[in-house]
Amino acid sequence: MDIRILHMIEGARMSAGLTVIIDVFRAFSTACYVAGNGAKNIIVTGSVDTAMKLKQYNPVCVLAGERHEKKIPGFDYGNSPAAIKNVDFTGKTVILTTSAGTQGIINASHARTIITGSFVNAGAIVRYIRKEKPVLLSLVCMGYAAQQPIEEDSYCADLIMNELVGESSDFEQMMKTIRATSGRRFFLPENQDHSPAEDFDLCLDLNRFDFVLQAEKTGEDQYELKKLVP
């Protein structure tokens, strides 16, 4: 298996084969909590306009997403697992757009298969990859706002790769480093309304979920996330 670690939008555009779009803080952690709480459909899109149009077509849809970490005006939820961890989404369609993760999916146009990546379902991702046995695996770390590399996404890619090649990962040390670097923002008082401290723990709850989310294109600027148990 040829494993490639790529970064941000350019990395998504270069990805091929089985592609894992990684966004730990917070898009694809949030998506797992939404799926785990029973959502019938999760639609991801790159633009706010597309999300709003989908809402117009189906007014009962739930809108979730962020720009600059904050909830988009007019949306039901932001991009915070803490805000939706106890919400019952049974039978509902949730539309998600974010600054990094969903942009990665939209730009991975050369990928054969796309799944989302985060620590909360890392074990399931590894099992899925082993089952699929891809010749080429692309691990795309979306970074902060898809503009700069960030520790948690790179560590998630490392952990997945290490598991696949039979090497160990020091997850506890990863958590400590993330807490001291990119994760510090979750503990700043001025960020608690949109990026609460609880999100840090929820996004780093390793292997909380036993499924992967596979992205299938359904429109020009939209994909549907399908929940699969490998």
C-alpha cells in the first residue's frame, strides 16, 4: 500500500485512491456525533449559499456549520460537538459546511473513494482501509481553516498510518502536545461561546464510534455522508 500524507486544499486536489479527509477540530468529529445521534442523512457542502438553497428545498433540514469557528448566522448549530452531543437527530437531514473539512471533500475530485477522518472513529477507519486494501491511500490533513498545518490533523494521519504499518503511537503524548498548541484556543475564556473546552475532549475521545462516514457526490457542491460499519 502506497500511503501519502497531504495537506489542506492543494492536498485534497492532489489526493487519489482511497482518500481520508481529516478534520479533527471539528468538522468530522461533529459529523460523527451527528451520525451517532441518528441523523438520516448528512449532506456536506463547501458554500453557505448551497446550504441555504438546500434548506429552501427542504425546510425541515437542520443547518450546521461555521466560518471563523463561529456559527453561521441563520444556522441551527455551529460546528461544536458539545452543542449537539445530546441532540436527537433521528430521521433528520443535517447539512454541514465548514471552513476546512467540507472544503476538502469538495476538492478531492480525483479520489476513488472518500471517507472522513478524526480520532473519534480512527479505529473504524483503519479497519475500513484494511478491508478495502487500496493500492493508494491518501491521508489529507485539512489544517486550521484549510490555511495552515495543524497538530491534531497531522497526528491523526500519523496514528492511522502507524496502525496500518504495525507501528505504535503515543496517543497520550499527542493529546498533551495538542493541548499545549492548537488546542489551547478551546480553553480561552473569550472562545467559550463558539469553541468550548468540552469540544477538546469530545474531539479527542479516541475510537468513540465504530463506523466510518463515506462521502458520495450528489451534486455540484454537495456530498452525502453514508454511515458504514467495517
